Amino acid sequence: MVDLTRKFDVLVIGGGNAALCAAISARRAGASVLVLEGAPKFYRGGNTRHTRNMRCAHDAATDILTGPYTEQEFWEDLLRVTGGQTDEELARFMIRESKDILNWIVEQGVRWQPSLGGTLSLGRTNSFFLGGGRAMLNALYLTAEQLGVEIIYDAEVLDLEIDDGMFLSADLRRTDGRVNVTASTLVAAAGGFEANIDWLKQYWGEAADNFLIRGTPYNRGSILRMLLGKGVQEVGDPTQCHAVAIDARAPKFDGGIITRLDCVVFGVVVNTQAARFYDEGEDIWPKRYAIWGRLVAAQPDQIAYIIFDSTVLNSFMPSLFPPIAAGSIAELASKFDLDPAALEKTIGDFNAAVRPGTFDHTVLDDCRTEGLTPPKTHWARRIETPPYYAYPVRPGITFTYLGTRVNRQARMLMKDGNAAVNMFAAGEIMAGNVLGKGYAAGIGMTIGSVFGRIAGREAAQHARN
Amino acid sequence: MHGTRILEEADRLMTVCNSCRYCEGLCAVFPAMEMRRSFSDGDLNYLANLCHSCGACYTDCQFSPPHEFNVNVPKTLAIARADSYAAYTWPRVFSGVFARNGLVVSIVLALSVAAFIFGFAAFNDRQVLFGVHTGPGSFYKLMPHNAMAALFGAAFLYAIVALAMGVRAFWRDIGEPIGTLAGPNSLWQAMKDAGQLRYLDGGGVGCVNEDERPNDRRKIYHHFTFYGFILCFASTTVATLYHYLIAREAPYPWWDLPVVLGTLGGIGLLIGPAGLLAERWKRDPDLVDQTRTGMDVAFIVMLFLTSLTGMALLLWRDTAAMGPLLALHLGVVFSLFITMPYGKFVHGIYRYVALVRYARERQMMGHGT
């Protein structure tokens, strides 16, 4: 049993990548550390459980990375996906720090492997965790335990006592009521609020009922809400999140990677009116992978259907549920309550607009439509070889961007612009500082590890002084 | 769709895993899976026998129970694997033996030991059985060498034939051409992979056993067991060659090759099985096919007893205990041979040939090693 009557140097709230990096780095700097993970042990680690890689800058190829990925290139990628909605100073700082994380995280027991089958396009930029995100977490927890970090699971924090930018204590729910935990510093690494449907509804309305949450059901944003309610400065657009189109048959929470569909570019996407609504061939996977969640969220009933034919069935990564098959377009439509005539017309119009070209899904090829609105600008091929297939898709929310503003020390900033005395934040709870919108594969883990490590170090130093 | 419910479950899991692939760096099973989009019974039996049951994929899996996707690859493949042993059994009438292996082993053991003692008594009078015999040929005062060689040769030959027929059934089931087993590159690669237990290490950090902390204990104990077994086998082979080629008769002095090999192997076969049993005892029940505990344990115990009786014979061969100890040792060895095709021993054979196929598939896919 952890002695909760003592005062810890560093209290870490959360249990994912950012929290553990903070806990380990604080402990290594000599601080006593208590980690409060809200989930039970099996579900520990929040969305980190579902991750698989991290994007770090590096100047030369490594054992597992095929070539250099410079700070400048990383920055340009970030600038492009966010459309400039990022804090340049903080982002460049994070990118610089990410270089060292490649080694530091290995010293904490995490193991790398080359990019997984089906993800070769990330082979140069992203380092993959051997065994995936839960393997990474297991390694971090093992290291933290060996270093003497105290960890409590099922540890729901009910309230934070904060006075004028100074953290004093946290109230922890116990079976017999609540217990007050004191610490010299706080590291908030408790994730976003994507699993809190009611909170999502504040920004999305009833549409949020049709969202699927790809990760942990424990990210309800309670810590974030407490902090914002006690004077911490907010950052990020509350409607912004990393959302992809995932199989509509996925469970409401925690379906993870296996419900994602990589096949948009191989077919067309229609809504409940059996109408197309966006250029499926706009850009290459995975660059445009992340836009489809928001696109589907904007459609009626937040559902859409990816339609393709038998010629491309094995062209993309398999997923958990098989596609729905039918011998004709009309039959396929009837399986989803779509108007058969409308879908036949949409597919017919599309097929008629397809121009001849040389198909190559690895580049922006010359297979495109002409005279069609919206167009399909690449990889457009006729859908004409039965059986026909469809995947129903819904928005799958991965993580949210609304967070607490921080500085380079990962120290929270208060609404008055002053830095908090002893409060730090890392991970998804402050991702919005760097990621105003959009997404680049593996960047969530970069944010978590870089700012987690810094937050732990800074908190330990503050506690010692 | 599939022949059994466990293969249905294995198919479901491989569909989940093929959509995820986070575990592809952990062992051979997942890369082999990725070469396929759908899975026949034979494919699943191949994957089941390729799995070394290191448990890493279970501990690393975000979808393992209590998650609703309920992904437990080690346990599912362990059950499918044991089912496949029974399905490939030759002759077919013995396929039920796997299920009762723990019991069968003890009965066969007891019967054969009894038969030996009875046989000795019939061949020789009691005085010979409990007398003190020393010097070359003293073992054969109890049982003539040719009788011993014929009996064990026959048992060994039978085991070889039964195992070969099992491999033939496995090879047909997975739909692999016979030519693969003649490819030197694949054979050699598989020998290296098996010899170092390359896939019993969770992708580099070791097996998981009782909790999420990986370690190398099972691998090390397996090495003790396997190489101990090989050394003992080498000892017997050298002794046979001595006997027939240079007419040098057992028992041999302590410094002679058969005794040195046998002693080293015997030590391995004491430490290894004891360690494996201890690890088996601690192992997270979620990772094992609990209905087959008898089969697993019986084989480990038999190996241990083989060594224990052999070492006892070595220590007390110059005393009146030699007769009964020799009878006991030969009884255990005989029982080990005769039950080999119907127990846990076959895991090594099927896993090896599964590794041969994997090596060939990798070569065909243009991968290195």
C-alpha cells in the first residue's frame, strides 16, 4: 500500500506515455513520485495502449529508420498539417528535443522496430514500438516501478486544490470516501476529453452521439476541466481533434487500430443520399487519412459508405470486419437503406467521368475524373467488376486538442499570462499548443514523451528547491 | 467453415491480428500470418505449431481480455496445436492417447519396468539380479546386449516411423510440397532458429510467464533440457558404436566419452526439466491450455526420471543396487521412447518443420533471415 499521508515531491495525474515519461524523469532527478492512473491496471496508459509509433527528428538513418528526417523537414510537415495553427517556438523546441528522445526512450526500456507491414511510407520518419503501444507502456511501467515510483490504479481524482497558480493537493476517491494527497508539484498528463460525449456535444451538438471513440473510455477530461476552471489558460480549438473514418460497426469505445479503413483512395465515398461529397483522390495515404473523420462528421447522421469493387479487395490493409458484399450496385444500396437508383446514378456518373490513366497508388497518378463534381483527382478507376463491396464508416475520434497552455518548461500558463508556480502539463492535455489542427502520424507520442520528460525534470527541480 | 471451434477462434484472432500487426516483430507467427489474407485449417495448424508460446503477444496486446475483443493468441494456438498433435497421430487409433497422456505415461512406465524386472528374473536367477557385477560387460549379465539392442532398437524405430508418419500428415494438412523438406537453406535456417529458440524470447526481452515482466528462464531451462537430451543421445550413440565397432563394452570408466557425455547431458536433464516444471507451475493460467497439463507435465517428468535413474545407475553401478537400477533406468527409457509419438515430445518435431516452412516462405518473399 502506498502511504498517502506523506507529501510527495511530484504528483503525476495520468498513466500514459506522457505521465510515465514525467514520472521516470522526475524520479531519475531524485524526486519522490506518485502516479495516479484513473483506469484499472489492464486499461492503464490511456490512448498510448493503441499507439504504435513516434515521430522523431534524426539527422541520419538509424537501425530502424531508413533515412534522415531533419528538424526543418519535421517542422515543414507540422506547418503543413496544422495550416500554421501551431506555436512555432514551442513546436521547434519540441522537434529539437525529439531527436534525443529516440535514445532516451530506449534507455527507459522501450524497444524500436522498423515500420510495420502496410506502413512502409512511414519507414523514414517514424520509429515503431516493438510489440506496439501496450508493450511500450509495459516497459515504462516496469522501469518506473524499478526506480521506486509509486503507482495507484483506479485512482479517480475528484478535485484539485489550486491557489493562485499554485497546486496544493488533490482529492482522491477511495472506497471509503476520499483522501487528500499533497505534493510539492503537479504534472497533469491525464489526456483529453474525447470519451466525454456530453462535453463533445457542447461543440458538436447531437452529432456527437454518432461519434465512435477509438481509444480509452477513461479520457473524460475531468482534470482538464478542473484546471481550466481554476485559472489555467486554455489553448486550442475545442472542436479540433484527430478524427479518422472508421468502420461504423466498431464498438463505441476502445476499438483501436483494427477498425480503421485504408481504402478511401480505392473507391468512392457516398453519404446517406448516395451522393459523393469530397475528392477521394486528393492526396496520398497517410497524408489525407486524417481528414475523413471530420468529413463524415459533417454528413447527415454522421455516416458514409466507401464503395469499391472486387478488383481492389486485396489492395489495402485488412480490417476487423469484412466489407458488405453484393452482386449489383442496387443490391448493395439496399443493404444500407440507400436509394438504389440514386447509388446506381452516382456510380454510373462516376464511371462515365473516369479518364484512362496508369494506376499507381504509391504516387499521385494520372487516373482522374473529368467533368464531375466533386472530382476524384487521382486513382480514379471504374467501379464495374462485381461483386461490389462497401464499408459503412463513422467519425472515429482519436484525441482532442483543447488543452492547457504551457511554456518550454512544460509549465502551465495562467489566464493572466503568468507561469504557474508548480504545475506542469504533458501529453494530450497540452497537445493543442503544438497541434492546432490536423495530424501527422506519431506526433501525439512525440508530444507526450518530449513534454513528459521535461515536465518531470522541471517538477523535480522545483520540488527540490 | 473450419473443422473445429478452436480453429474458428484462431481464424477470428488472425483476422484481428492481421488488421493490427503490432506484434509482427515478436516472433515468426505474425509475419507468417501477414503473408495471408484468409486462413485454411492447414494454415492455422501451421501457425499454431510455429508459435513457441512465449506469451509476449498476450501481454503486449491492447485487446487481450478483459477487452471485448478477447484476443488470446498463445492460449488459442496452444489448444489448436495440441489438437493438431492428435489429428496427425499414427496410427490413428492412438490419437486419443494425447488426451490421456499423463495417465498413460505412468501406466506404460510401470508396466515396462515390471516387464523388465520380470524378464530379468526369467533370464537369470535372483542372485544375478541382486548380485554385484563390475567390469566390462557387467550390465549384460542381467540382460544380453543383443536382447537389449533389439528391444530398444525396435522401440526407437517404431517411434521414428510413427513420428515420420505424423510429419507426413502435418505436411499434407498445411499443403506444403514435400520438396521443401529437402531444401538445405530452409533446413539449416530452421535448425538455427530452433537451436537457439529464436522465437522464445518475446522479440528480444524474454518470455512472459507469471506476470508482465519478461525473463529468459524458460528459454534457459529449455536449452538445458534440449541439449541435455542431445548429449544423452550422443552418449548412447557413442556407446553403441564402441560396442559394435571396437568391441568396447559398457560400463565405461568415468572419463570415457559415453560417460562424460551422459553425465553432462544427465545434469542438463535434471536442471532443465526441474526448471521447466517450476516455471510451468508459476505460469499465468491465461496463457496455457490447461486441459493438456497432463501431457506437458508427463513428458517433462519422464525426461527428469530418465536422467535421475541414469545418474543413480552411474553412482551405484558397482553395488548390489545395480541390477534393480538398471532395470528401472531401462524401463523409463523404454517408456520414453514408446510414448514419444504420443506426447509432448512431438512439439519439437512439428515446430521444427513449421520453422522449415517459415524459412522457405521468407526466402520466397525475398526477406533475409
